Amino acid sequence: MTRGALVAIEGLDRTGKSTQTEILIKTLKQQGKAIELIKFPDRTTQIGQLINKYLTDKEFRLSDQSAHLLFSAKRWELVEKINNLLTQGVTVLLDRYVYSGVAYSAAKGLDFQWCLNPDLGLPKPDVVLFLKFKDDGNMKRGGFGEERYEVDEFQKKVKVMFERFDGDNNWRNLYVDGKSIEEVREEVWTHVVKYIDGLDTNVQLFK
Ligand code: Z5A
Ligand code: MG
């Protein structure tokens, strides 16, 4: 039986992930496709509220390791929902996922593999669209600088860590420099269109 596809949109801060996921979900729903958006971190559950406090309140102290495990716990909290949707044939669109989890924590100096370990066993996206600036264009976008991680030097380190996933067969770089929202939308569409009617293969897991 055909299952839904797992599609992740990833990238540094302000690269347009939420803009594009929202456009995509709207377009596909209008076409009558079964699709659901899950945003990480979802800040509404108890774990999500703690993460929100950590991100927005610079006085709120957590060790880097415990912050990392909270983000991972947030993903495990939703794994049953994701698997059920995929089994029912629903495409699941992820706004950030494991890759953000590893990249931001490893950029703080934590060991890359240590960061990936708690996420092993989670469903692996069929395709990851990595929205990418060649330079530091994301830091010039509206709203940049308001949260804990939105600091130029740190963003450069995060980029290096994200790039360690480049080479995985599900990874697609999508350059956004100087492109309008509409231009990026068109490129996102060319990648996603192959997946929206589902897949016959088993869901891969992070291992
Ligand atoms: N984090 C972590 O450490 N560990 C984890 O496991 C996970 C996350 C999952 C909050 O994430 C933080 O959590 C994040 C990583 C860390 N770091 N920080 N800070 P978040 O996803 O909640 O962050 P956010 O507040 O939604 O921001 P964002 O995701 O970084 O932004 P975005 O979604 O990529 O961008 P956007 O909101 O779509 O667009 C930003 C602005 O640019 C907006 O004004 C748009 O209108 C504009 N925009 C978008 N596209 C364009 C184009 N093409 N041209 C011009 N302007 C554009
Ligand atoms: Mg966003």
C-alpha cells in the first residue's frame, strides 16, 4: 500500500522555511491532497513551552546537553503521530527536524555523533530541502537577532554543521540568494511534486 512521504524543510534562521511550508501546505490542501504540517519546535506542549522559554529568555539557564535532549524529546513526543499519518497515506511536511537539532547543538561544541544519538530510530525524511544562502543573507532578514541563537558567528558554525549532512541521498540544496518568495516556491515545488502522491517503499529510520 502507498504510504505518505516525509518531507523536511531545513535551513538556518530566516531562510524562509516557514514561509515556504505554509505556501506548500495551502497549495496542496487546495488540490485536495492529504498533507499535514508539523513544526519543530512546536511550542505548545509542556516540552514545547520549556523550549520556548529557553529560546526567548536569555536568563533561563539550561546546560547545552539538557537543552539538546529537550529538542529531541519534542520529536519523540510526535513520532507516533508522524508514523500514523504516513501509514494512512498522508504526506507529512516538517518545518525543521533532526538536522536542526544536531546542527545547532554541535555548533555549540557538543560532539556531532552525540547530538545525533538520541534521534536514532526516528523516521528519516524521504527528502530534505535545505534552504541555503551562499553568504550571510539570512542575517539581514526581518526579525533576525530576536532569539538566543540569532548571532552572526554562531550562525556560521551552524551552517558548517548542517553541511555535514550534504551528501546524504535525501539532501537537496536549494539556494535562495536574491530569489523572491515566488521563485523559491517554484523550486520547492519541483522537488516536492515527485513525493506528494506517496511512496511504496518503507520509511527509513535514522541510524
Ligand atoms: N532549534 C534547535 O536548536 N534544535 C532543534 O532541534 C530545533 C530547533 C528543531 C527556533 O526555531 C530555534 O530553535 C532555531 C533553531 C532551534 N534557532 N533560532 N533562533 P524556529 O523554527 O521556531 O525559528 P523561527 O522563529 O520560526 O525562525 P526561522 O525558522 O529561523 O525563520 P524561517 O521560518 O526560516 O523564515 P520565515 O519566517 O519564513 O521568513 C523570515 C523573514 O524573511 C520573514 O519576514 C519573511 O517574510 C521573509 N522572507 C521569506 N522568504 C523570503 C524571500 N524569498 N525573499 C525575501 N524575504 C523573504
Ligand atoms: Mg520558521
